[in-house]
Amino acid sequence: MITGKHRYLEQFLILLTVFGLGFNLVCCGKSEKHPAEDQSQEEEIVVAKVNGEPILLAELNRHLLPIKYQFRRGTPPQAEQNLPKVQREILNKLIDQKLILQQARKLRISISPSELQEELDKLKSIDPSGEVTTARFPPNNDQNWLADFKNNLIVNKTLDKHAEVRITGLEARAYYDADQHEFYQPTQVRVRQIMVETEREARDILKQLQRGENFAKLARTKSLSPDGEKDGDLGYFSPGLMPKEFDKAVFLIEKKGQISDVVQSRYGYHIFKLIDRKEPYQLSFEEVEEQIRRRLKQEKQEQAAAVWLAQLWGKSAIKINPYLLEKP
């Protein structure tokens, strides 16, 4: 998204979801010739030039690699036929980024070491393990990742400068009035669970609970689910967000503290305990006004950024070597 402090933070591929797909490749002048067969070092091969600045084949392939990895890990065989299209779209986004970074230099927009560290710290707060590179598969060189991360922060900052918008209270109210059902809060429950591998073990634990054993303690010591470390607490959720077997069990529990029977799912055998229930209600405009303002601001900023990028493409010299791209 163009708003928010964590856009573009999981490698540059997130850029695909920011601007959407569909900018057409612009090719000015004749295509470059196919590289000689003995030129095997990707770091020296130029796949495109943007106002004279190169985009290397190594950079393109680095961002394409996770998608290729996904194609080979279980996507339908026919999905790999889309790889050439995806490659061209990623190249488009690399060109987008190059254009924006060029404008950032003209405007002297940069990211200081303290700003960079602040954003890295925010990532660590999102992932308590501190592994800010967990989204990468397979891992890239750390310096490449850090350079991408910093460039994306500069892109964000530059886009913010060129897409400043203001949302009035009247606009926010009109949005709410036109679609109030969007802000209807369905029933929510908060439950703990214990998950084990066999029904026999689950039945044994259920007997212990019926004798008065502490649910949270048994969740910590017996549950195979990661939430066992949090006493089995699954937090609040509404119908449809968990496996259907969960919904059938927990939303039938009426009293706080009540324990379900043993429930089987594809994960194993579960026992649930109802901690709290929130009845459905309609959120007021005051409760969601800030959320609506952020959404409307995001939409306007995306539109403004798309127009600005189209203008940059139109007045820039962009050369692409088609021989270096996958063939449809």
C-alpha cells in the first residue's frame, strides 16, 4: 500500500501489490543485442537502462527467484506458463523503482542511518524472533536485502511527497453511510485450546480437565500447537476465520469457562475452553472514522502515485533487452 510505514518491507516483490500490474513496457530505440554466450556473469549483463542507469540481469533474477521457487513447490504445472509475464511485470516494477529513486536524488530525499535503524527495529517488533529476513526463500545476500530495504524506504518517502492528500470529515461520513454493513462486528469468541496427536491422549486430557486440572497448565505441557506457549490462547476470532471444525465446537459453547468435547481436525485432536464471548454489534462512525480516513487517503495516494509514475515513464529514456527475458 502507498500509505503505512511498512510498505515494501518484504523484499521488492511487494512493489507488485502496491501499484498493481499493468504498466506497459516502454522501449525507446533499438533493442540491445543478445549477449555473447561466454558472458555468463549476470552482474555484468544489462537487462534494461533507465535514463542511462542500468538494471542488471542479476537484480531481475534475484527478485524473480522466490516466484520460481513457488512455481516449483506445488503450484499447478500450467501456472509456470505465466512466468514470462511475471518476469516482465517485475522488470516494470524495477523500472518504476529506478525512476522514483532518480527523482529522489533530484529532490535530495534520503534515509538517514537512524531512520533505517528505526524501520529495522519496527520489523523486529513485527517478528519477535528478530529475524527480519524470514520472508526470504531462499536467502539472499544480506547486503542485497538491506539495499532493497533502504531503497524501498526512499521510494515510500518520495511517493509521500508527491501524493499528499487530505480527507475531510464529510468524505469519511459519506463512506460510512453508504456502506454501514461493512462495519458490522459479528460474534467473536476467545478460546484456549489443547491439541494432541491421538484421540486416546485427548480423551485422557479431557478426563483430567473434568477432574479440575488447570487448562492453561496442560496446554503448556501437552499441546502440540504453537499457541501452547501462550497457555493455548487463540485470541479473539469470528466465524469463518478458523477451520470449520473449530467453529462448530466453540460457537456452540455458551458459558465462559466451559470446555468442549474432543474435536478432530486435519491437524489433530483438540479440546477448547471458552474464555470470553463478544456479541455482534454495529460499530459507530466515531469508532471507525480514523480507519475510513486511512482507507480513503490510501486510495487517493495510489491514484496520484500512478499518474505521477505514468508521467515519469512518458518523459524518460527506457531501453529493454528482450533477449534476456523468458519467452512466452
